[in-house]
Amino acid sequence: MADPKKDNATSNAFNGSQAPGNGDAWGTVHDQPETEGVQAEGGVGSKGASDAVQGAGDPDEEVLDAALEAEAAEVIEEAMAEAEAESDASAAHDEAAEWKDKYVRLHAEWDTYRRRQKEQAAAQKALAAEKLVSSLIPVIDDLERSIDYAQKNGEEGLLGGVQAVLTKFVDTLKKDGVEVIDPKGQAFDALEAQAVGTVDDASQPDETVADVYQKGYKIGAKVLRPAMVTVTQGGPKRPKPEEE
């Protein structure tokens, strides 16, 4: 028959609660974890090593953080550039609209000015024609009276009447700025006269107006009609006008 005390001692020895003959020494040595033994030998435990690795940082995480920061900076820069471009486009659109409005108003003002100028020119032309006709009406009256006098009293005295009417007619034109071109005996001027023939005359300098077949007329510097004249040739050269 087995001894109960002996079986219990054997069971306790295998369970590690108490080694036979060695007491607590067996449990003291074998119950400690191996990491603690390493800590005892090296002075640093497994927990300290893990903290040291985490303190040093993971290289992959640092590279990832740098890439994310660069990408974020690029996105921000693109957003700012897009916002600036939109702002410039809006400013350009507003400026274009402003210039278009100025052009439309200027074009309208120019059309108004051109229409007014045209109307004023037409009015001035009509006024000038009215003034000239009003000045010539008395001359027409004188011509009609001369004709009536010649018909009733014969041709005697008709010449004097016609000459008087002609003088009055020319004076009326002169009052309106008309000048008569009658260059007989003067140097030929191609701007105011047209030579229709030449005359040999050694007593006169070359290109002197000998006769005037038809008088010319001008207003200011504008020649309405040049005079038709003959000029001399064969005489001495005309001296050049002295320079002032």
C-alpha cells in the first residue's frame, strides 16, 4: 500500500512548489523570467531596449513624414497660384468691361459730334449761299433796268449802264472775299494763270504776261479759276527777287 505522504512530496517536487532537499532555492532560481536574468547581467532590460529604439525614431516614418509635408506644401502652393490666377482673371475681366464701356460711350460721342459738325457745315453753306444771293439780287435788278432802258430809249447810254452794273457786281463779290486775278504786265505765275500762247517781245523780261484773255478769281489762297494769258519770250532774263 502506497504511502500518502511520500506521494505528496513527489507531486510537490514536480509542480515546482518546493524542491526536495533544497527548499526555496529551487523556486527562487527557476521562477525568475529569463529577461530579468539578462537585465541582471547586462544592466538593461527588454523594456529599456524597446524604449531606446522608439526614442531613436523609425527611418521609414521620417521619410514618409517628409514626403507628406512636401506634398502638402505643393498642394498649398498650387491652390495659392490658382487663387491668384482667378483674381488676375477677375481683375482683367473688370478692366476689359470698363474699357468696353468707355469705347461705347466714346463712339456714341463721336457719332454725335460728327452729326453736329455735318449739320453745322450744311447750315453754314446754306447761310453763305443765302448771303451771296442776297448780295447779287440788286445787281440783277440793275441789269434788268439797263435792258429796259435800252429797249425804250435805244442803245444810246447802254454801254455806261452795263459798265456800272459790272463794277457793282465785282464790288459785291469782293465784299464776300473774292479776288480778281488780272496779272497783265506782271511775272507769269503758274499757280494763278494758265498760258495759252507766247508773244515775242524783247523789251519785256521773259515770261511776262502780255495779254489776259480771261480773268481769274480766287478766295484767299484757293484759286477758283486761273486766268488765261499769253506770255512774252525773247527778252532778258527776269531778275530773281531779292531774299529778305
